[in-house]
Amino acid sequence: MRVLSASALQREIGLRFSSNHLKNVLLNASASGALGIKTFASGEGRKEGELGSNDFTQNKSSNKKFSSLVDDSKGNVGGQQDFRSRADQRFSARRECAAHSMISSYTKSQDPLLVLAKEGRWQELVVSLTGSPAERHVGTTKECFVWFGRSGKQSASLTLFELLKNAGESEKTLTHYLLVYTTAFAASFGAEQGWKSFRAVEDMVGVKPNSTLFEDLINFFCNQGQVSRGLDILDEMQKRGLTLRPTSFSPLIKSFSDHLMLDEAFETIAAMRRLKVEISLEIYNVLIGACVKAGDMEKAYRVLSDLQQQGLQPNSESFHQLIKGFAQQKRLKRALGVVQEMDHFGLKPDKYTYFVLLRACGSNKDFSEATKLFKVIADLGLESDETVLSALIQAHVDNNKLDQVLQLVKKLDMKGTIVGVDGTSQILRGLALAGRLDEAIRTYEELGTKGKLPSPESVATLLVVLGKAGRMDTMLKIFEEACSPGSWSDYPATYRTNYLNVFCSHICLGYFSHKQLEGGVKFLEHITKLGMTNNRTLYDKIFLQITNSKGDGEEENSINAGDGLALLRALKAKGVQLSRLAHETLLDHCASMRDSEKAWELVHEMEKECLPLNIMTRIRLFRVFVAARNERDAKKVLEKTRRVDLLDRDVRFLLQKIMQHEFETIEADSFKDIPSFQALLAIQKQLKVALGSY
């Protein structure tokens, strides 16, 4: 297996990132007026990993690139170091969020055995748990292993494993406890330490893990963003001679597909073929979904064709993915045509098919087609289905037909048809977006009287509109209810944590847009003390939203760069350490406001935090000074940019694209007569000199 040096690995990752992504960053910036920092920082929207003209069944370059993923002669399933590193980089943000959001519900239990565990009275605990299997409470034993793992009590867990084994506990149950302990340990101390602890317990206790245990571990580590550890475990399974099944690979393929790492997903499929592991229809559907998400419908149809060549028949889910894909591309007629393709395979449209089609009508602003579909749905007797109704209501809301949908809901109510939480959430969102806040709040409260909460998306929309309207008390009341322990308990923990960050950032922006800096900072202090959010993620999100808000005075209560700078300083005064992302997003805001002075103040703040001005910082600064028509400072940035950076083709592209965008903002019929055009010409001349020197 080829091992890369640190510098070589960094270079490979840098080249991959640069060539596939940097140009799209600026193209997005030209349209949005920002340098694309959100996309650049998070990797959202990054389209990677496309195959060439050959599909994965014939792609020799793919097999060569993935030659170390499955090397039958060496027994190595894990893959190259650069493959693992690329995967881990992509998943790092997700891992941080997941680790932060895991809440230990068992710590609130008053079970006396758990009290012993929490108080560290290990000897009493293991004695209490080691009666005959019939006398033990299996659930409590499991909870104690979770506590051992979370607390890093490896010696205590070893003692308990030994005693349980000597008491006649079955191998199956011991294996389950080993999984519980390992995942809890890894959640607290990281994947590497979790794996080491697993090996130590396995060796000392003599437990023999089976394929199911290893597959559960692969799934866990992939969900934690540690895909390279999942590949290691796949290696381990092959070395031990355990059977590799579709379920051994599916967590890896799903993780790659979720993050649009299509090369890696298809290469994993190629590895399965070389190992003669069956590829299930479920895995094919995941691949179709990944292609759809990446916007590559041609490749999605190649996957559909390949699964048929393998003797499988597509199901409704296969076609639902295709409908979604065409809807995303605003090709509604093509999406409707997929229904005819389903009929060719003997598949009839079900309620979910119509749900997807109605959603497509909403996103494509085609209300007339949505109306036709609903008539078909009514004829089929599906009009009372809550899922279908929510999609129909969303189509109305997205097409600004709010009054019509309210009348429809009244008619359905008279028939005894229940709209449901999802449909009501869409109505709430529509009322909020229309500025009908009193009706929106009344709808929210009506759901509350039934003991239910609207969807997090609709609550987020309501909070935004309340913040703009300055109704802070109502906003805080809704936030408090959203933070109650039972809120959205059926959602994954990471999902709830993410929306909690969104809610907090909306509330802060509500304060800042009304020049209530002190109130916003106090709110942040409060939630920080309660430990309700991932603070670093929250602060970054707040500054991103400030950057994306209008700050040029066109909107009432707009947030300008001065407001963002004041917040940055206020948080630092409270001892908060802000990331580079927080500082640089404000530079983007300065560019949109053409504010050179505030940009230099931000540079000084970065210097105080010992954040060096890297090439992306300098590109942002150059954009600020070009937008402000500041010849002197633009020249200064170019002069202080390193020669090696100016030689980089992507850096040169970005600098030239900045100039192109600014020229395009000047009206063609009058640009020659205004001073800003002359300033732009002078800066362009300076840029040509700087780039031409190399």
C-alpha cells in the first residue's frame, strides 16, 4: 500500500480541492455578491467524484485508483491513505456536530445500579450485576456498559465482562455489550481510542466478534464521520476470514453518497464486485439518489440500467429518486414522464409518487399541474392522506396561493379530513412569509393545544419573521418551547442540534437588526452557560447570516459591517475565541458594502488573534478594495501577496474574476463617464502588472 508523506498528502488534497471547487466558489460569489465563504468553508454544493464516459463496470482508471481498497493478494480492504484522508476531511464537520449532540439520557435515571456507576463504586456495581442471568436486568447492565464507555473505565468494564462470562452469560449477549461499550467509548474519546479499547477488551475477555458486530461498528463510525475507521474494520473482517456481505459495505456507500463523493461510492461498488459480494437493490437506490443529488441524471440512468443487467428489477423508490432529480432541474414534464416508465415495469404510482410529484410542482411554480394532480389523487381516494395533503399545501404556498389553500383546508375540515402536523406546518410557513404574523402565531398555538409542535423548518421561518418585526418576547417564548426536552424527539440528535443552532442564530439576528447588541450578547451568554449548542458552530453561523443579510440600507433594520464588527469585539470581550471563518465572513460583508475602513479594522482584529493573512484572506481583501474602488489599498494587497501564490492558476483566476464581476456591475451605457470606471481600470492595470511579473 502506497503511503504518502504529510506534505504530499496535503498537496494532493489541496490540488483536488483547488481544481474542483475554487472556481465554483467565485462563480457563486458573482451571483450572490459574496465570495462564497459558506460554500468554501462547509463544502456544501461541492460537486465531486464524477466518473468519465465509462460507467463503473468498465472504468479502468477507477479500478486502478481503488486498487488498494481490495487487494486479494494482500488481504487489504482499507484503501490508500489519501483515500481515507480525503474521506475523513469531508466528514470532520459532521463528526464534530454528532459528538457534541449526543445526550446521555441514562444519566438522569435514578436506578441504584447506575448511581453506583456514576459515583465510581465499581466493585459494588459488578457484584450487584453478576448474579445468575435470570436475576440480572439486562437493560441496566447495558446502561452500565454505556456509562463505563463514556467515562473511559476500561478496567471496570473488563472486570464486569469477566464476571458476566463466568456467570454463564451467552456469547451473543457479551458481543452486544462489547458493541455498546465500544460505541460509547468512541463517542467520548474518539474513534482511535475507541478501537484500541475494543481490541483490549476483546483480547483479555476472549469474546469472539461476529460479522454483525463488525458491521454495526462500521455503521457507527461512518455515522460519526470516521469513514477511514470503517475501512479499517472492513480490513479486519477480511483478515479474520469473516463473511463480507452487502451490509458490510452499505454504510460506507451511504456515507460517500450522502456527501456526493461519487468516485468513492462507485469504487466501493467495484470492490464489492471483485470480492463477489452481492449488490442489493437498496444499494443501487442509494447510488441513484447520490447521482440525482449531484444533478447527474445521465449517470443515474446508467445505474438504473446496470441494476437490470445484474438481474434486479427497479422498485418505486428507484423511480421516485428520478422524479426528484428532474424536479430539481425544473424539468417537470420529464418528471411526469417517469410515471409512464414505472408502468413499463408494472409499477403503479402510490401516494408517495404523488407526494413527490406535488413537491415538484411546488418547486417548479406550476400550480396548474398541481391542481390536475390533485384531481387524479381525489379520484384515487388519496385526498385525505396527510402526506399527500402536506405536499399539496406546500405547492399552494410556494406558488403564493395562500388564500386558496386556506379555503381548501376549511372544506376538508368540514368533511372531517385531518390536515396533520406537516400540512399545518406548511400553512404556518406561508402565513409567516406573507407577513400575517398574528395568524401564524395563532396557528402555532393551536398546534400547541394539541400537544404538538410544527416542523423545525416552519419554526425557523417564523423566528426569522418575528425577529425582523421586532417581536422579541414572542420569539423567545417560541424558542423556549422549542428547547423543551420532548421537542422533536423523533428526529436524530444531530438534526435537533443543528436546528437549535439555526434558532439561536435567528434570534441573535433579530436583536442585532434592531440595534440591540447587548440583548443579543446576553442571549448568547445564557445559552452558552446552559450548554445548549455547539458554540463554535453557532458563532460561525451567526456571522455567516450577517454576511448574507442586506447591509446597504435598502432594507429597514439592515445589519451593516459595523454591527458585525461590534458583535465580534463584544464576544471577544467576553472571552469568546472566534474562528477564522467568523472574521473572514465579515470581510465578505465589507465587500458587499464597499467598506475599506471596516475591512482594515477586521484585519487588525485577526492580527490580535494571531490569525495570519493567508491567500484566501488576501483575495477577500482585494475584493473589498476593488468593490470600494480603492486603488491604493488594492495595490498594497497585490504587492504583499507571495510570488508562489500569484503563480497559482486558481488564485489568478479568482483575482481576474473579481475584476470581471465589478466591471459587469457598471451600466454599459454610462460606465465611461463615471469615476468608478476609471478607478477599476487603474486597479485592473495594477493586477496585470502583478500577474504579468510572473
